[in-house]
Amino acid sequence: MQFDIVTIFPRMIEAALADGIVARALQRDLLRVKVRDLREFTDDRHRTVDDVPYGGGPGMVLKPEPIFRAVDAIAKEGGAPQAVVLVSPHGRRFTQTEAARLAGLSRVTILCGRYEGIDDRVREGLATEEVSIGDYVLSGGELPALVIVDTVARLIPGVVGDEDSVADDSFSRGLLDFPHFTRPAEFRDLKVPDVLVSGHHGEIRKWRKRQALELTLDRRPDLLVDAELDVEEQEILRELMEQKGVAHGRD
Ligand code: ADE
């Protein structure tokens, strides 16, 4: 899979991709990320990427021509991208389901705007979708682009060492993840739950299911509406709801 990221701050993207799981995936060629400096697609001496807004008002607006040219160049190099994602607070909310959809594509272009403005013809005539990473305002699209790349990279086979750890990730089946512990078994009077030290695999599996369900029920009950639960989990959830006196929302 290849991401092409169009930005006026290429170093911001490159720095974030230099370490960690995504860096390793890039080294192993499980994923490609090409960072495109928007200024390379300008045609004036000052490499101008923005201009004053029509109609007046504060701030500057990113010009459309360099962005269209950048996507033309990307298409010329490797064929038209399957998705041209404009990151913007106006977009559809990015979720694990959206990440899984993008992970099924082979070439995705991400256009990073500046919050103050991007010429709307980019949205109208170039982007195939608009994505927001949450209901808050960032100063630009670079952090959202990195959030997308990181989330999608984890779903590419081989990127995360242990495939099971991705399957257990929070949200992957619509549940929050269970709590994790490592040695020592006791630290400053804080103890690892006995069941985890017991070595009883069946009991551990059940405890983890219960914890994931209880955490989700307490913190994010909204997720339970669409969660994919096996028969055992459905039974545990019923018990938990009875204990807590919660009405059965899924039945
Ligand atoms: N640009 C500024 N804020 C954003 C957000 N929340 N999501 C995506 N792009 C953005």
C-alpha cells in the first residue's frame, strides 16, 4: 500500500514517520509513504502556496493550482489514486471501520489543508472524500494525516508483530481492550490480578473478555450497540448488566 501526502510541512510528516512501528513497516517495504512538498508544485519565484480570500476577511487560503498539480503528478507516476482524502474538520469522522476500509486500498493520497482555509474547489473537484479525526480544530492536516497512516499501517498484515494483538485492539470488534500487566506481580502495594498469575488459560481468556466488556459498558456503552460478541461474551454482558442494573439495550 502507498500513501502520498501533500503538505506544506513535509518535515513534520517525515519526523513522525522516523520511529516506531510505522518506521519499521516502511523499512520492510510493507508500506510506502511519499511526502510531497506542495511548494514543489508552484510556478512562481516565491513558490507561493496561498493567497488572500475572495470576499475579504482574515487569513490566507491555500491556492488550488499547486494542489491539483501535485495530484496530477502522483497520478502520472503510479496511476490515479483510489482515494484522495482531504483532511478537514468538516469531514466524516475517522473510525477503526474507516481505517479498515482504507487498508483495503493500494494507493491513497492525503491532502493536508491549513485550518484557516483551502480553496473549496479542492474539495469539489479533486478530493474523493473528506475525513475528520474528531470534533476539535487543529491548525493543519498534518497530524490528521499521520493519525490515518498510523491507524491504517497497523492493519496491514505483518506490520504489527503479533496479529492477535491487532485483533484485540480497542475498537477492532467494537470493544475497548482489556487491561494489561507485566512483572513484577506486586509493586508499591499494587497487585496484578491473581487470575493472570495463575497460568489458567481458560480462566484468563474469560477474565479478559469480562474486563473488556465491563470497561466498555462503563466508559463507552454506545459501542456495545454494534459490537460483534460471541455467545460467551453475550452471556457475560447480560450478567454485567444485571449486576449493574442496566437495561438490556442490545435485545
Ligand atoms: N484539520 C483541522 N482540524 C482537523 C480535524 N479535526 N480533523 C481533520 N483535519 C483537520
